[in-house]
Amino acid sequence: MAKTEQGNGLDMQDGRGKLTDNGNGSSFGSDPEVNGNAISEAQVDKYGFTGGAQQSVLVPAEEIPNEVLRQRESKWLEMLNSWDKWMAKKHKKVKERCQKGIPPSLRGRAWLYLTGGKVRREQNQGRFQELDDQPGDPKWVDVIERDLHRQFPFHEMFAARGGHGQQDLFRVLKAYTLHRPEEGYCQAQAPIAAVLLMHMPAEDAFWVLVQICEKYLPGYYSTGLEAIQLDGEILYALLRRVSPLAHRHLKKHKLEPILYMTEWFMCAFSRTLPWALVLRVWDMFLCEGVKILFRVGLVLLKSMLGSQEKLKTCQGLYETMELLRAIQPQYMQEAYLVHEVIELEVSEKDIEKEHLAQLKRWKESRGELHCKSPPRMHGAKAIMAADPPSRQDLRQRPTIIVESPLTSQTDTMRAEDTMKSKQEAEKKTILPSAENANPYLPPGDPSPLLNHMTIQGSKESLSSAEHDTYL
């Protein structure tokens, strides 16, 4: 995206809770089309976006020295190889490493493990393929197809109409409507699924999407958007404590939370922040849960509206909305925002306490909720505790099997050698002893046993290096 876009209006007329145009021609997934034009390599940044996308020019990403990155990769490999033990006994260290940022080469695997998507996938073998093979409800299929080209069109994976990225995005979103037919499809799910597909295969992305929708943000994508409205009131109440000045300003101008925080939370800031910062926020969010989204929102509101000096530039409702739609670059610096989010003292208990209070007010003023959502789980530790995985569920499996290069080259030679060996055996009446046998085989004459061991070794080495799958 050439600039940050935010669709912050809420249209409840269709009963679905659709975010509408904000005055700039922007809504969920409303980016201009690239029309399938190829993107040259010179234009693409390290995240796969064309230059300037997601404000990468205004807010450059922090560079991590290669030696530091290698050390982090080694530590993450160790954790992923014994995930259940680390989560049970060293969760604090896992959280700290997520706060520092997951190494790019392992981010897909880490997200899969953090969310419990790996366990869901193993416990439902073949389920995604079963859903993928079904045609889907025409009502949702039509809406999804219309949204495909609007998701990150400046990313090389989704730039081409009908390209592999758009195809996988369709598969994941359609599968979800079949998995949860009572919920169907919500436009805000598309950017969530697209971010996941940038880091993992379609089946993994589907299960992580399921976990986000069912465990992290339950009810967010249901008809009426009641859950997101409740969380808007929770954010507003927490702001009173974090920044009384910002709270008073929003209250004075009657600026409802739903007008500025809907896209922030429903898309997990993926359409709001510079990409490097999006990934850092997701690393923490998938580890610690929804409190990270609340903290990011509170930090942004406090940063933009937390002093008299800052409020001089937004005297009315319109000016305030414009300010919240175009977050200033200094507040989106990676080091600044991550530090502020980590330091902000807003806990799961604070959120749940306020949730009960807001739920009581909702029932008093509007009656019972129409959509009954399961209780949300605050991060990876809570998810694992609720559904303890077996060692089998966490076992690493290679997705790519590479046959030994010797296989194709030696098929013919092995056949010739076998025939030659038979002829020699017929001539000789005494076979050489094991001690006298030559232990060294010529390079072009591998024995069947050696060849089998080579192929087997190739497969096993991939199993121990699964982290290469999503590079």
C-alpha cells in the first residue's frame, strides 16, 4: 500500500457489520488493483512489497545484525524442537523472545505452534483437504472472489489476478465458511488470512485462522459485530486510566470507539502499521493474546491525544478523526512502539474485569447478546493449557521430500552391476571373506544398501530442518 488506509465507518444495515468508506475511498480490502502487472525484483522490498508499501519509506525497519539473527534462529529451533517443555516450564522466556521478534525464517512455524494451529491440524488430518474439495456456499464464494484482488495488491504474492496467492487466499477463506457455516465470511478475515499465507502453506494458514477466530478474537467476525463493539467500550474505559486527557477529548467530541478502532483490532493492525511493526505486533499478539491489541491501541491514542500541545491541532471531531486515520511516523517507530507496548501495564485481568462491567451495561441498555461466543483465551499458554497436546501432535514433519540426486543417475548402473555380479558369482566357487572385502566402493558404483541409506538420510535431514519449509 502506498499509504496507510483505514476504513473506520460502521454500516449495520446489512446485519453483517460491514466497514464502509471513510471518505478516502477506503474500506476493508479496498486497495487499488495492480491489474495483474508483473512486479520487477528491483522494486520489491525484503517483505515482498513494492517500494513504499505499508509506509516502509516513512518508517524504515530496524536492521538486525546477521550474527544476532543466527543466534536467535538457533534458540528458536531449540524451543520448537521441545515446544511442550518450553511452554510448560519456560513460558516467560518464550514471551521475551517473541517480544524481541521471531526470526523471519522461523516465523511461520512459530506462529503455527503459538496459536495451537499445529495441534489442530494434527488432530484433524485431512479436514482441510475435505473442505477444500467442496464447492462452498455460492453466497460466500461470490463475496470472497470479489475481495481477493483487494488484499495487499502491492505484495508480490497477491499482485496477479488469479495468481497462486489469490488462489490460496480463496481456498482458506472458503474452507473457513464451510468449517463455520453459522459464521460465514467477514471482510476483515481476508487480510488476516493473507498475512498468514505470506508465512505458511494454505493448510497451516487455515488452522491458524481458525485459532485466531475461535480462541483469540471469538465473535469478532460474527453477524452484528457485537464482540468488537464490546471491546471498543473496554478500550475506551481503559483509556480513562492510561490517558485521562485523551479520554476526555474523545468523550467531549462524542467520538465512539467503533469509529477508530474497528479496523485496528479486526485486522490486528495489519492495515495500519508499517510492515516490520505489523510482524512485531503479531509475534507478541499470538504469544500473549488480545491484550497486545489493546496495548497498541492505547499507546497510539495516548501518543496522539495525550497532551494539551497535541490537542491544539485537533479541536473538533473531524480533525481528531483525520489525526487517527493518519498516524504520525514518529509514533510508528519500531523501537518506540514495541517498548511502550511492553511497558504498558494492562493485563488479562484488567481486560476481563472491564469486559464483565461492559457486558453488564450492554445487557441493561440493549438486552442479551445475539451472538454467543466462547470465552476468549489470552495467548499461547492458555490455549495449550485448555487443550494439552501430545508429543505426537507436536512432532515435526517435513513438507518437502527431496529425492537423492543419486537415484536417477544410478538406476541404469545398478541394473548393469547386478547382472555383472551374478555372472561373476557363477564363475567363482569361493566368495571373499568380510575381512578381505574392499570397504571402499567406487564413486559410480554405490551398492543398493548405500543408495537406500543415502535417500533415507536425505529425508531424515529434512525432518530435522523443517524450518527451511517456509523460507
